[in-house]
Amino acid sequence: MSEEGHVMCPFLFEESDMSHIPPQVIQRLIETVLGYSSCDVTLIGSGATSTAWLITCGTEQVVLRAVYKTTNRPVTYRSEFRILRQLYEQGLPVPKTICTSFDQPADLDDRISAWAITRVVAGKPIAKSKLTPEIARQLGEFLRVLHQLPCSKFGRLDEDSDFLAGQQASQIEGIRARWCWSKLFPYDNRPLAEHPVSILAPRLVNTLMRFERELWEITTRADVVLNHSDLYGEHIFVADEMLFGVIDFGASFIATRGWDFAVLAYYHGWEVVEITLESYTSDREQYRQIMYEAYRLALVVGLYKLAKPSAIGNINKQNHIIKFVSETLALIKAE
């Protein structure tokens, strides 16, 4: 925190893009680490944290992800692998881990700070398609196991720990560390008058301000879990009404479980959240408490997501997010 109470983000969140790295560089690493030769290298794409390539050698397929040095992003491959191994051992649909640059050092390119290799998961990402009720139910079962993994402390995971331990000493510090590169009402201590919503949807400001106390109270809850926190379509692989894979745990953090359901609502809608949560728990009191948290934390997620499209003038995205926030407020009113 700065003296003004604003969150100081420890990273520069630039997009990762290593698409210009020659395929032979990737091939050389795969041959060195795995012994595969004459591989086909296909660029999958560049996300917020990593660039990924599909490596095919005969019937074998793996995915290589790498972080570009100049992004200044946190390298989370070690903590991701801890999560993946525990989930895979319990039979959950996640990529099987192979190795990282921390396990088996091998030079890839002097522009790359770290890399990780996993097996390919079956199916295809749902992208912007709607999650079906059956997939939503399976996702609820997945989240139930994820949220039961033993963890300690708060926030982003400590890469040097042998366990799933957060880096922060309090839940609010952990939230600020996870959601640190945009305006984060109310946890950044900035008034809504400084937030884009005050210009784009001023009619919502007074109503949103009424939830400050409840949002702060949620951060005092002791029943924290490991959240995936980035369950958008590209991270959910499906085929034939089956959940075949959940990927990319790089944004995982320890906090109240309402965050995963708030993010799920933002990307997939409240109907999907209800179905997912029915599969997640049969305890009606727990169901009500999680929905209570999810409704309110979804306001935080929506306002957080509003900052970027407002900065670049993406009117369609602005309107979509404002509609989501408005609909969530209506659902809270109807509780």
C-alpha cells in the first residue's frame, strides 16, 4: 500500500508474446529435455502470462509454456505444478505434469525466464460458448475437490514453499496482491468517484457504495480455500458433454471460496453458478453463504474488469460489464 492507501502492484502486467521465436529453438529444448526428435511445433497462442506451443512427435503430444523476461510477470510454474499433481492424483481432469525449468534446467532462449511442460488434455476449450448444465455440474464437483486441498495463509502462492501456502499474512493483503493491476473497489481504498463507473453508469454509484461494509466483512471470513480465480472459457476443455480439462492455475490464490463463483458468474452467467453450486454442495446453509459472497464479490470483479475497456474506449465491452453489474445488483435486491 502507498501512503495514500492505493495498492502498489509488484508486477508490470504486459502481454506475453513470443510468437516470433523460431520453432527450431522449441524443438531443441524438447529434444534436450524429453529426447523427442523431429517434432512438429505449433504456436497455440500468447496469454496474459505465458506463450504456449503444441509439440507433436509421432503419437506423443505435449504443451510447452514459457514466460518472456520483459513481461515482469510472476513465474508461477512451481506452484501450478503442486496444484496439478495433487488434483491429477485424485483423478481430476487436469494436465499431467512433466517438468519445468526449475526441475530440469535447460536453456531455451535468453529472452525466456522460465518454462513448463505438461501433457495435452483432451477436448477443446469452450471459448465463448455457453457452459451446458451437465458441464456446470461436473465443474462443481471439480471445484469441491480443489477447494478441499490443504492450504495456509492468504493470497498468491509462495513459489518457494513445498506446500500450498500463500504469500500474504491477511486475506485483504492476499486479495490486493491477486487483483493488483487495476482499480479494485473497495479494497484499494479509492472512492468510487475515481472509478470509471462514476462516469459510465453514475446511477449505480450510490447503490454500490452501500455494499462497502459487507465486502469488507467478507474478507474476515476464516474458511478460506485455494481459488482458481480465472475460470473463463479458454481454461475449460470439454467434449461430448464431458469436462476433460481445467488448465492454467497461474492466477490461483487463497481467499474465501466466493471468488471462484463470482468469476464464474462474470464469464458464464448466474444460471451456471447456481447449477455448479448445487453440484458443489448439498448443504443449503453453505449454498446460501457462498451465493451471498458470490453476488457481492461479483460486483468487485465487474468493476475491476470495467477499467480496461473504459481506458481503451471499448463501448460494447463497457455496456456488457455494466449490464452484468446491474443484473447482479437486482439479484442481490431479490435475495
